[in-house]
Amino acid sequence: MLTRRSFLTTAIAAPAILRGAGKSTDVRIDEVRHEYEDYLYRTPIKFGGTEVDRVTILNVHVRVKTASGKAAKGFGSMPLGNVWAFPSRVLNYSQTLEAMKQLATRIQKITAAHKEYGHPVDLNVALEHLYLKAADEVTRATKLSQPIPKLATLVVASPFDAAVADAFGKLHGRSTYQTYGPDLMANDLSHYLGKDFKGEHLEKYVLKTPKPRMPLYHLVGAVDPITASDIRKRINDGLPETLPEWINYSGLTHIKIKLNGEDLKWDVDRVVAVDRAAEETQSKRGVKQWYYSTDFNEKCPNVDYLLGFIRQVREKTKAGFERIQYIEQPTKRDLKADRANVMHEASKLRPVVIDESLTELESLLYSREMGYTGAALKACKGQAQALLMAAAAQKYKMFLCVQDLTCPGASLIHSAGLAAHVPGVAAIEANSRQYVPAANKGWDPKFPGIFDVRDGVMRTGQLNKPGLSAVA
């Protein structure tokens, strides 16, 4: 079994890991351009102690071609999500956003200048170290008082990676999820993930056809009204505004609860209040089974806080506790600086999932040593990385979920497509319909049952078009 130490030893001894064999089906990146869209939220979302009321979306267009001259265009999109990807106590929202936009410009130039041929996974692996170097250069050039984190770099790079993957699938007339076998991919997984994967190809861990339907995970943010009595002033835009209204409107059976991690009583009471409202509403609907996930966004001070939370929730609502499927990233993302907060005891009670911490295989292996039993995959960390981490997590029998970055439009298609093609992922988180529905305009009618959910499930079977299916 591959350990973190043996992986690092292998990686150091084999600097050629970025290179590999080639195939005639490989592509070179021929053209790259990017642009932005900006939207205000219909209502703020609070997570990790911060309220967010706006989003900047990075859209990327690429053209790739084979050595024989066959070409195709691809499209990728992702919210920059700077509050989540680049949290800071010394830089404000505008400063972190601007730093990520400057990085996007550098990544565009780096990607356009890369003239090697390869499969999209190999191109992404080869480019990542250049992207990280560019992030350091932006930090120095703009004299930022805090360096751009690796997670923020992955987020900025993700639509570039998605666009290349999309173009590659279109060029070969297949869903991108059907391009991970040895006929198109020269290297097996040991090239990226170490000796445990010798002889295995990525296609082993990826479904070639999407799951036809998947339950929708609805978000209850930390400032969202649960019941009508919590509303200070109604929005009155025709969409639901309380949890019971959303349950009835969307037929919900999966609810994600954002918690603060700084006030144990508030966190416990929040879960109890959600459970009370859900139970009353589901009883009227005749629904007997539904689920929760809880997300602290790394704000718990220590594992004892988490264990106290679990104990008190179970005492106050045993049925509510039983409905919790998993607990997401309870303590801070820097696992090496947080080594004492191991999750072995907590993960005996519920899967404990890393999210912000997961930026490469080393962090996945490190989290397992610390008792984490699950991993949150995100399209905003890149198509290539998400699937490689999905393979590793499946190999090591970890709980898997796919999480959202309030992804609208094409970025939701990327996220939903990922969830629908990874075995073991049971539900899809998608909350742009709650917070920024304006960014979904035009996409709704073209993808029925993806952007507007009325019976609790997304119709993911339609995400089987050439490329990543995100054709507006």
C-alpha cells in the first residue's frame, strides 16, 4: 500500500514523472483566450465566517490540434471563489480577486505557450508546476502581504484544464469521460499516483456513461432563514426563501448545513432547527427518508469541538443525527500545522471528509494518516486532478462526494458531470439556483432537470455529449 512517505520518495527519485510516452491521438494547445462574467447574488451566502454576495466567473476558450492537423475547440468555466480559495485576514475581497485575475492572465499565456503534445491529463500535470510558479511571481510583482495559495491557483487553472478536456473529447467524438483508456491515454495511473496503480488505467475508476439521475444536495447557509419567522424582509422574486418552501419546491431529500465552528451551542441548535423544519415538512409530503451533511469550512478549533458537536446533536435529535451522511472539513486546511487534530474517533461515527485540504495526492495520503475517511472532489480543482484523486480515493476505499463552488452555467455542468461519472458519489451539491439564478439564465431550458429541480433529483443522464457536454 502506498504511504505518503513512499510516494514522496518515489516522486523525488523520478523527476521525469511529468513526462511520458506519446500517442498519435495526443493534442497540442493551439489557441487560448479568457473572459469574465460578474453577478450579484439574490441573497448572501455565509460560510467560513464570511458572507459573500457576488461572484466573478472565469470563462476559457481553447483550440487544440493533433500532429496530423485535426482540430477542435473547447470551453471551460468556473467561479473564482476567492473567499473560499484565498481566505485572508490581511487582504480584502477586491485584492484577492484581483490577484487571481492577474494569475489568470499569466496562466493563459503559459498555456498558450506550451507546445508539447499530450493527453489532457498529461498536459495539466506538465503545466501545474508552471502555474504554481506563476502564482509566486504574481505575489512578488504585486507585493501581496500573503502569497496566493495553491488552492487558489488550482481554481484559476481549472477552467483552462476543463476547456482542454472538453476540446479533446470533441476532437475524438466522445464524452470526455470516455477518453481515459489506453487507446487514448499513453500512461497508466502509476505514472501519476505511484506503484499501487501499476497496470491500471484511469478508465477503471471513471464511468463511461453518466448515472441517469442523482439526488440534489440543497444548501442551508449560515445566514439563510430556516422558517418564515427567520425572514427579516422577503425578496419576493418568485423563488422559495425558507427551507420548507425549498423542500416543497424542489422535492428535496438531501440538505447540506453550513455551520460556524465557533459557537457550539449555535451549531447544535442550527442542526436541530433544520431537522425540526425538515421533519415537519417531509411528514406532510409523506417522505420517510432524507439526509444531511454538515460543513464547518475548517472553523472548528479542534477535534474535541467536533466530538462535542456530534455528542450533543445525537442527544438532542437522535433521528437527526442518524440522517447525517458525512461531516466536511471540520478543522483548518493546513493538516501539517494541525497534526494534533486527528479524526480517528470522529470518523468511527460518521465519514469525515477533506475538502480545502485536498490539493494533491500527498494531502490525500496525509489525511488518511490523520483519520479522515472521505474526500470531497471539486471541478474547481481541475478535471484532471479531480479524477486522479477520485481514483486514489476509490483505491483506498474512502467515502466520496462532489462539492459545489456555487457553480452556475457551464461550471455546474462540469461539476454535475464529474459527480455523475465517479462511482460511489451518491448525490450532487448545486446551489447556484438558490444564490445566483441570474447566471443560469439561458442554460435552464437546454438542460432540463439540471438547473431547475422539482423532484429532488438531477437528470444527469443527458451529460453524455462529446466533450464535457457544456454547450450553451
